[in-house]
Amino acid sequence: MLNLVTLAFMMKKEYFNVNNFNEENTNVNINDEKGLNRRRFMGGLAAATAFTIVPRKVLGGPSYQAPSDTLNIAAIGIGGMGQNNIKEMETENIVALCDVDWTLSAPVFEKYPNARRYKDFRVMLENQKDIDAVIIATPDHTHAIATMAAMQLGKHVYTQKPLTHTVYEARLLAETAAKLNVVTQMGNQGHSAEEIRLESEWLQDGCIGAVHEVHVWTDRPVWPQGIYVRMEKMELPSGLDWDMWIGPSRFHVYNKIYHPFNWRGWWDFGTGALGDMGCHMIDHPFTALKLKYPTSVSASFAMDFKDDNVWEKLPLSETFPRASIVTYNFPERDGLPPVKLVWYDGGLQPSRPAELEPGRRMPINGQLYVGEKGKLLSGDGMTRLIPESFMRTYTVPAKTIPRIETTHEQNFIEAIKHNKPSSAPFSYAGPLTETVLLGNVALKFPYESLEFDPVALEIKGKPEATATLKMEYRSGYTLN
């Protein structure tokens, strides 16, 4: 079988006599047996190409990507984080853009003028058959509906964190992705980064011994929370389809406190500080300590009330509290001991460890692992054993966990093209999201210990808490 190497050799040594080429004689006698005989050359070329597939990169250069190798990407929710995800996938063909606010999304529409524009993702998915993969970066309450619709049509899906708005939705999306065998990725970019791999390697190396306690914290929220009244109606901005923005959730009249960013703090649309950052921060111990479902969860939070009717007002809260602490208890698994994980938000943090030297500050967003032999502090781009003297004596283990040499989004693209698992597929992201959102369930029943049954998908002995694992959808939206 002839190949390109053979063909090149033929052209240089047999069919093309370099001795006939010099500065004084640049004409080749095509009738000369030692020169270039066109008939013989074309015959050799035909023979070579008849049995050889020429790599596209050879034809178009090392950075060339043939149209047949290019995915058709659509995006739902492009005015916020979605536009960043699209930018990271610009190696592909952006064919469709969907957003309910065309004024906010105008710069993105202009950047990709060849992409078809939609306001209703259902119309986009039904009408545009050329879509291979979909980015979903809507507010949290629409994640599951849009993701399920795309998967059921056989589309690969990249969905922003948290994967869903409720625990049940996360379970269903993970199960559906497995059945349909589509490539999936949750947008917790840190799962493709170096820090989470270092923590895992060090902890599995036994750097601090068996870990029995973890503290995780964030400076979020950076949006309004602790609001106990509904907002009044405001004039609707031009270009915004508010009914479609509400989507599957219960209706609220338009107010700028909801859109375009502050929806995160509202129960009906967002998942609070825990939902926003938990899939980033809890992701670290979830991976390093091989966690899955907690056996119990409890919560407390900062109160803003000035009177004694706190328990009557709690069910009426429209937003998440300004600050909270959530405690998860995980069972033994794979020979590892039980673990207590404590989450803090709203600027709260665990007590400063005595091992942290004066003059060194705690990370603004971080993790503190407490083991039998010491402590590991991570966050804000730092991973260190404390005290520093402990770090200096530790022999860092070899890097055994494969690194991802590209972006989280490009990892998703590569997974599709090469039919391999992505960094954070729904099989992993689903249980992580369930765990994170169980903390929000606990916030609705503060100062109680809720026992979680992951098989039955219920809160044991508390049907009113089990009911909050799901949400009711408005007419026109289903999850099936």
C-alpha cells in the first residue's frame, strides 16, 4: 500500500531527478526518463490516493480543522456566563443562539452574525436539526428543563453549575445522560484545574493521615439576600420576554432585582451562595475524599428579624439568608472513615487554625482538611500543609492523576470528538449537585437534622422536607 511517505520518496528520488534542477537550468524535459514524466507521476499519485486517506492537517496545515471535524454548537442563555463558554468553544461552528433578553444579548448576537437567533429554546431545538451540542447557561431554575430537552434529542450538553435547581432534577439528568449515552459536562471549571488534583494526590498519599473533618467556605453572596417581601412590578425593559424568563417557575412580576444577575439569591430562580459556589468548593473534598451522598444534613443561618415571630416568617422568605452554616455527615466508604463537612457562606469562616502562622491570612474562598496527623489548607490558588514547617518536610508525591491540558470547555469538545469521558460528566456532577442542594433543603428546616435516603430519594420521616426535593413546573414545561 502506498502512503504519503512513499509518495514523497517517489517524487524526490525516482520521478523527480534533482540533478536536472539547478540555478542555470530550471526547465525539466518531460520526455526525459530521468526527469518528471507527468503520466507516470499522475499514475503514481492516483495509486497512492486510491489507498491512502490523506490527513486533513497535512492538507490544511497543523492548525487546520476540516468542516467535517467541526461541531455545530448552540447556546441557551448567552448574556452572562454563557458568552464566556461560547468564546471557549469558538474552535467550533456557532450555529444557534437563544436568549429571552435580546437587548442584553445584542453584543453576543453581533459577534456571531451567522448564528440563528431564538428566544424560546424549545423552538430552537425543534426547528434546527444541525445542532450537535448545546451550552446551557440560563438561571438555575431553567437548567434541568433545557438540558433534558437537548439530551432527549441526542445532543451533547454542557450545563452551567449547579447542574439543576432541585435534588430530584440532578438525579434524573444523571440517569438520563447514562441511558442516552450523550457526552455531558457541568460548568465547574475547577474540576479541570491543577489544585483539585494536587489535593487528591496529597491526601491519598496520607499527607495528614485519615481525614475526619473538612471545612469549606465562600465570600458569597455578592447579591441581595435576606429579603422577606415580594418585589413590586417595574416597567419591562425593551427586548425582554419576561414570561419566557420565568419559564418553569412560579410567576413573579418583573423587577430589576431579579434580572439579569440578582436572581441567584431568590428561592424560585437561584440556589443561593451554596448553589453558586458549592459545586466549585465542595467539589474538592468530594473528589479527594471519594464522597457521594451524605447520611444527614443540618443548617443554621443569620436572622434579620427584630421581633419574636421568626418561626412564622421563615416559610414566607423569598430569598436565601444573608449568611449560613450547613453541616453534612458522610458515611464510611472504600475503607475511608466517616467525614463531617461544614459549609460557611456570607463571609463566615471556620476558626483560624492554630497551625497557621501569624501574618498569613485565611483564603477568601477555601477548604481546610483536618486529619489525624495534620491539616491541609487550600484556596485562592494555594494548596499547603500547615504549619509551613510541616510543608517543608513533606515529600510531595508523583503526579499520578492525569492533567487536563486544555480548558474545561475544550475538554468537553474533545470528549465528543474522541468518544471519551469528559472531566465532570453528569454521572459525577449529578451526585455532587444533589449533595450541594441538600444543604438548601436543610435551610428550609433550620436547626433540625435531616436524614437522607439516597436510594428512596427522600428525607426519612419528614414528608414535607421530601417534597422540597422537587419543584412544580408551570404549564408548558415538563421534565420527561
